[in-house]
Amino acid sequence: MSIPLKIYQYQSVVYNDTTTGASHLGLSWSFPGGNPSSGTGTTEIVYYNVPGFYTVTLTATDVYGTTKALVEPSLIEVAASS
């Protein structure tokens, strides 16, 4: 489990794909509670507008059709703006 990244509401987080191994054909990001809430790029910028803890999931599919997911529960902690 990772230590949460703490930000304030209305701030953004930049996510970068750093998967290694066989080249992948597809990426799928899930950012429940973020804006946008999903993406398919190697780099995604997500805004969080409501205080709380947020999970992030990255799913990669390789050239053989094998899918692997990395789930980071409560990776982002959003605090109320002062």
C-alpha cells in the first residue's frame, strides 16, 4: 500500500504509465471521483474537487492479450481548500 499523495480540492494529479515488460497494446485508467473518471493515455491529468480518499487503477493489456491490473486504494487524499 502506498502512502497517499495529499492535495487540496480543485488541484490536479498527473499520472504516468511506467509499466515494464512486454510492450502493451492498451491501457485503461480508472479514477473514481476524479475528473475525468477514466482514461486510456500513457499520461493522464485528473482533477479532484471533493475532499476524501481516492483509489486509482491502471490496467494494461499486452500483445498476447494478457491483462494485468494495478490497484492503489486510497492513493490520493484530497483536503478541503482553505
